[in-house]
Amino acid sequence: MKYAIWLSGEHPTLPYAELKGAVEAEEAHILGTFGKIAVVTGKNAGMVFPRMGYARRSSLLISHGDFETVKRGIEDADLPEGSFAVRAYRYGNFPGKRRDVERRIGELVSKQRKIDLENPEHVLEIYLGNEIFAGLKIEDKRKLAER
């Protein structure tokens, strides 16, 4: 499995150094970094994010690339049963509007699954920048802080 991890912008080098250490500890691999987004895979890649203090969010990666590639990836994905919401976040230069992306991807997801913006069972996160990443939300730091 591949995970997209949104690194914080609090410091220019610490998030990447922390990522390298967490990846090494969990026997995972960094497939690439795209500005604030890192893609990781490997044996325990899902455990990289909980180890990190300089990361904001994490998602199980479905697709990444330009908008059309991401749309095709979502159409072809085997989405889990249950209701969905789509949330888009801007991490870099993206020429469009975040809400337009949420609406367009939401229309696409609604062909496969029920949309519930108030209390969804799953959240499809879209990270918008030079590359677009789409994935199922795993955790964000607010939930980890509640533990």
C-alpha cells in the first residue's frame, strides 16, 4: 500500500529528516516527495505517520497526477462500502478553486457511494498542488492528540 503524508511547513528541513527516520524505523520506503507531500510504501508504511510530529495528515493513496489521472484513478478504485465526503486541501500552487474540486470529485464518488457531508463513514482527501493526490483519510493530528 502507498500512503500520502502531508508534511508540516514549520521548519525547512526537520519534517524531511523526521520522515527519513520514521521510514527507516518502520522498514518503509519513500517513493517521492512533492513539496509538502511525501509518498511512502513498505512493510509498515501505515505506522510512519503516527511516529511523526512534523506531519499534518495522512491518507491511503488511491491516485496522483493531474486532475484527469486522479479522476480515472477514483473511478477505477474499489472504494469501501459506506458514506463519503470529499475534502480538498491546498499544499502548493494549484490554479483552480478547492471547492470546485470537492464538488467535481464528489459528483464522481456519488455514482458509486452515498455522499454524507455531515457524518461520513469515509473521507476522500484531495491534496492540491503541482500534483494532485487523492486518498482515503487515515488520521490527522487532531485525532492523535485526543488519544
